Amino acid sequence: MTLHAKHPSFTATPDNGVRTVVVLAFDDLLLLNAAGPLEVFAAIPRLLGGAAPYRLLLASPQGGTITSVSGISANTLSIAQIDGQAPLIDTLIVAGGPGMAALEANEQACAWLQRRAAQIRRLCSIGTGAFALAAAGLLDGRKVVTHWKFADELQARYPKVICQTDVLYLHDRNLWTCGGATAGIDLALGLVEQDLGAEAALSLARYFTVFLWRSGEQPQLSASLNAQSTALRTDPDVRLARLHAWIAGNLNGDLRVERLAEQFGMSPRHFARAYVAATGDTPAQAVESLRLEAACRVLATTNEPIKRIAETVGFGREERMRRAFQKQLGTSPLGYRTQMKAAPASQPPFPMGIALHGLAH
């Protein structure tokens, strides 16, 4: 199966208002790292109308056909062809994936990255794409994010890099880095929001049925995923992971310890002790964090009345939700909504990272 990239013949210049976006790919990349951001940019004219604001180019060091780790192939321009066809690059995105080691060790590609980076407005990486930027010497002294699984390795191999952990994506001046494949879509929405405004980015998010916006401070693993990840490490039969998934799908239901214990198949007293031993958190604290995360999402992305939100996410009374906000976030639901609605373009209005106590990966 082959994915054919389109390469328009015109050159992006400040005069025509079209921004050239180049995604640098390679053999054995994760296809979503490249396709996710490209699909966001490509959807703009058919969704919002008007001329395409971006010119999209897919490149690789050698050019020609590359094959992703999933076996799907794509046609690319070589970096030499990019120099000829795109003397001006607005945004350069380096994808990630298992084949990154070869790109990282490619001296010609690293030299190209170093040379072109000096001329572009935005430099980005998706997941392990940060390793190529680091090899090119472009991340020294910069705050960056990579996939959580490889953060320690990036920091150890490139000690001048300031590698942040447990965040989704990071915007440090002209440098945008993110934690992985789906985070690349969040990053692309952030880039569009910076260029075209919040309304355009929101329309795209709705079109792709994703949440807008997941901020850089949000953990790569949300409260729900953190809970399930910890459960999988401590509960080989995955019953605890399944329980957390059930909780997330029933936030406005009866989630007292007695009900959770029944769902889990234990007595309430035994379940409460076992849960704390496995997660470091009480069942009530876990439920509150999951409900708070859901409330933040609705507050930031809708105009639903606060009272209705409290009912929808399971807090019941507005006052109960207000106490949870004050305890965990130091603000009220109204204050949080006001802060998120007034957030500047560089600070996407979406829930700050709410992690379950003791459940950070």
C-alpha cells in the first residue's frame, strides 16, 4: 500500500501568504507522526474554505519511497530537492519512530537540519524526532519533550538538552516538541492556532473529533491512562485497569467504595486496602481526580453552566466540585474557565496536568 504525497510546484513566499511546511521522514518511521500533522494542515481549505494556507512537502534524506514501520510506503522528496523547491521553509517537523537511529547517525541529514534551522520560523519534532534535532546540535540548552519511554535516554545521551518529563508537548520560543504520535496532532493544532486563530483550530479539532486543546502541561498519560498504566504494572490479571476504564465511563454514577468493590469482586474493606497498596491513592481520591479532569475539559471547551457540569461529571452539587477545584487547582470552576478562555495563543486553553496521586509513570 502506497501513500502518495503531493508536491505543489509553487514556492512559498511572504508575498503569496502560503507557509511551506516540511515533514522530514525516513524508513521505519511511525506513519502517524507524519500523517497526523499533515492531515491537520491539509484539511483547512476543505473545512474552512478559501485557498490553502500551507504548502506541504514530505521529505527524507535520500528521497524516493520510504516504508513506515506499519509497512505503508510514501513518496518523498530528497533534502536536496527540498533545497531547490523550498528556499523558504516556514515550519520544519521531524517525525519519530523505530528508524530514528539511522537518521540520527546520518551526518548529511544532521548538517542539513542545522543549516535549514537557522532560516525557518518554527522547528518541531514528534516523539523521538527530538533525537535527530539533538544530534544536529539544535537542542543544546533548550527545553524539549520526547516520548516518555525515551526521555531518560535522550537526557543521558545529550546532557546539554533540558528534557522535560510527563508533559504532552512544549513550546519554547520557535521550538515545538511533543511526546508522541497523537500529541503531534495536538502540536499541529497549536501551530494552526498560532497562525490562524483559535476559531480555526477549534473547527479543526471538532472535525477530527479530538479535544482542543491539550496543553503542554498536561501529562502524556492522563489521569485515566496513568491509573490504568499503574494497574497493569501491579495487577497482572488487569482487573484494576478494567476497573479504571469502567470508572472513566461512569463518572456520573455511583462510585462509592462499596460500588467499586462490588465491581471489582471484593469486600469494601479488602478492596480499599488493596487499592491503596496497588496505587498509593485511595479510591475516593482517584475518582475525584478523574471527575476533575473531565470537568476541566468541559469548562475549557464549552459554555455549559457550571451547575450542569458538576452533575454531568459526577460531582453532583456545584459546591462539591468547587471544593475539589480549590483543593487541587487553587481556583474555582468559574476562575478556571475565565483563565482558560483568556489564555493567550501561546498557552492553549485546556486542563492543566491533573495526575492521580502516586500514579505518575
